[in-house]
Amino acid sequence: MRLFESILLIILLVLIYQLVFSKQKEEQTMHLLFFALILVVVHLMVEGYRWQIIPAYLSFGILYLRIKIGELKFTQRFNKLTWGLWALFAISLPVAVPVIDLPEPTGPYPIGTQIYHWIDSSRAEWFTPENDQDVRELVVQVWYPAEKVSGKPMPYLDNLNLRTKALGGAGGVPGFLASHIDLVKTHSFLNSTAVSGKQFPLLIISHGITSFRQIHTALIEELTSNGYIVAAPDHTYDCNLTVFPDGHTADYRSEITGHPDSVRIRRQQLNTRVADVRFILNQMRANEEINKIIDFEKVGVLGHSYGGATAIQTAYEDDHFKAALCLDGWMNPVPDHIYEQGIQQPFLYLGRPRWNNSDYPTSPLKLVQFLQNVKSEKFNYILKGSRHLDFSDLPLFSPLSEFFLDTGTISSKKAVSITNEVVLLFFDRYLKNIMNHFPKSVANYSEIIINPSS
């Protein structure tokens, strides 16, 4: 939580204890309350309002009114119980839904970022059959090592006023519950000057279905700070909501569960995603603004969930990608011929222990079949206590995420830090040719099971 929020909640707890349960002098209590009211104003000016603090705001207001009418103390048993429960609720809510601090990147480089709107006029947009004039357009964010940064860091999500309804729909909750996310700050600075005179490997990361490009910000910033350029698209219509620079949007259209032609549709979706990734690589080559600092002989691809299947098929189709990585990749959409033939590049899979509680329990079996045919070095790691969303930023957003999101019992910070380090070690080894301790260092993690049944 943020500094002033934390102080306010501590003061609220002390005040209610003094007023309800102790014999503290009222004069001292009133001084503390007036200090808290001043701090509320400072908090609103510096940190900004968020809905999770409303019960605390109301508490201070009610206490102040009781002072004005001369009824500061609460003596009746009903009042004590009511205020005790209210205090628990007012303090627990912002703790359960905090404004998070993203992990501090460990690398030496400051992080710059730019957002592009690229149109592939060679591809018709198959998601919009109602308009045969539509062509494929993407919003792509690129992170890069910066010479220096200044100003305010980027918020975690842009255009949150447009996104809240879609975010709430994806989680099955009211949209306003996500309205505080724009208070989360990243370590990335928009339009910063890139490092000159050096070239860095390029990574393209593909998000899962109904996700969005920023969902892996902690991982992306860790990679970028350690000398990578990372490009992440919103896969239009697979994304939770794509917001284009002129304000028009593309909604989520990939929910086809139960559709009688779902296999063919998923295959077309995957082909579209792979074409997105290859298009981004071509755009990066053509972009004079950034291509000077990219080493195009060192390009990798990675993805989460459906993005993992995207990474595998991309590596199969395009040998410009020299290494591939899956984060709890959904294997079922991968075409059979890729299982049978494998890929030529080094490959790493990091995933959850079990898929038997999902709609696709055969995904691990397909992974084993695929690994048997990978022609280069291959690694299959299981993160103990994890579930599907532990390989993204989502578990960071609440200490209670395992109760209402698809996250596991592993500590959110531990899941993110292990994921970040394993991904960085892998690409350092196979793109930068750094003779690090990978893969031996992975064995140091008690939370990781190495190569189960493969």
C-alpha cells in the first residue's frame, strides 16, 4: 500500500480502539483525529482517491461529527461490536485490494517505452466478417534500454476509463473494482531516448486469450533493464480490449466455448496470432526509430497460455526466431504436424503442476509429445503451488488472489521473481550466449520440479 494510506489506516485503528475499548483521554483522541483529517487531505492531494479507502474516509467523517455534537465515546455494547466490525472492514478492504508496487528491475538500464499503431494492409480482418473492408491493425508497445529517463513513469494501464467494464467482465466482477489500477506506476518512461551505440536482442511476447499486453509488465521490465528490447502486442479481438490512438476500440471476440466449429476457429485464431508476431518483427526491421539498436540475429519469442502456443508455432514457421519459451502454454491449439516434427530452436516450458481442473486436461500430454521432437536443447519446469495466472502480474494485485483468481498457493512475489529469473537466464544463455549457470541454477529453487515425465 501507499505511504499515506498506511498511516491513515493505522491511525483509524488506534482511534477506534481508544474510543471504543480504552479509557484514553478524549483530548488526546481529538488531537489525533484532527491530525488524521489533515492527513486525509494530504493523501487525496498527493496519492489520489480510490474507492477502497471510502470506508476509512467515512469513519473519520463520522468520528468528526460525533465530536461536533459532543458524543465522542462509544459505551454501549452494540456500538462496540458495530465499530469493531466496521474497523475490520475499513482496514481490510484496502489491504486486500492494494495499489501495488511492481518489482524493482534488477538490470542496469533505465526503461523507455513507446506505443505504436501498425496496420497490416495485406491481411483482411477475419474477426469482423460483417465488414469485408477491414484489415488487420495492431497496437504494439515496445520497451527498450534508455539513455536516461525523466518525468513520471507510465501508469500500468492506459485508457482505464475505457477498459474498466471489459476488465470487470473478464474477471466476472463489476468494472469499477478495477478503477484503481491507473494508480499503479511502472518503471517505464514514455518516449525516452534509447541507448545509442549498442545493439540488443529482441523479444516478442504474446499474451493469452482475454488478456492484454501489460499483463506481463514485471517480466518485461526485468528483461528490458537487463539489455533486451521487448515488443508486446494487444492481439486485436483476442485482447480484453484494444484501444487505438484515435479512440476507437476492438472488443474481445474469442469466446467460442461450445461452438461446433471451434477447432477450425481456434486454428484460424492461432494463425492470425502467429502472423501478428511475424508482422511485428518486420515492422521492427523497417522502423528507423528503433531498428538501429536491435540485433536481428538474436530474436526470441515467448508467450503465456494461448500466447505459448503462438510462440511454438511462430518458432516452427520462422527460423529468424532463435529461441522460444512458454509460460503455462496451452498446447491443444498447436497443429498436429508441429507436435510430430518439433522445432529446431532451444525451448523452455515453465508451467503449473496440474491441468486436470481445467477445460484442457490433455495439454500436458501434448507437451510431452512435443518435447520428444524438439531438435535442440529443451527444458520442462513445473512451479510448485502455481496455477494459470501465477505466470503474469495478476497475483500481485491482491494477497487474496488465490480465492477469486486462477492463482495458486505460492507467494505472488515468489512466483513473479522465479518466473522473471528463469526467463532471463534462458534468453541470456541462448540469445546473448552468456555462459551462465543455466540450467543448473534452476535446481536451486525448491519451488521448481525439473523435467517431470518428459
